Amino acid sequence: MKELTIILKVGLTDELMRFKADINTLGKTIDLDLWAEFKSTRSNFIDYFHPNQTMMDSLVRKIWARGESLNASSL
């Protein structure tokens, strides 16, 4: 995961964990950092933050099939 390597290199690990914890207080979340195979393809996203409908459908199937419970506090 390229982003995590950069975060570790520049010493922002605490800030990342604080951000994920803050986001998690807003409600149930899915941390896509844990699913690098989805993040690695730019065409899976409408823009930097928002997955496209095909990716969302795939994520929903994956979550329901496995009973995944992923949140922003997980890294």
C-alpha cells in the first residue's frame, strides 16, 4: 500500500489513526485501506474518495458474503 508507506516514512501514523478514529465516531464505516485490491485500480473510483457503482456493488456482495465488519479504527 503506497499511501501507508508514505505515512510511515513521514511519521504521520498517529495522525492517521486519530483520523480513522474520528471518522468512526460518525457511524459504521468500511476502511478500504484494508482492501488494497479495490484501491489499486483508479477506474474503481469516480474521484479520489468515491467508489463507482460497480465497486460499491462488489463491496456489498463481499461484505454480505463474508459477514465482514470493517471500520475506520482498523488498519
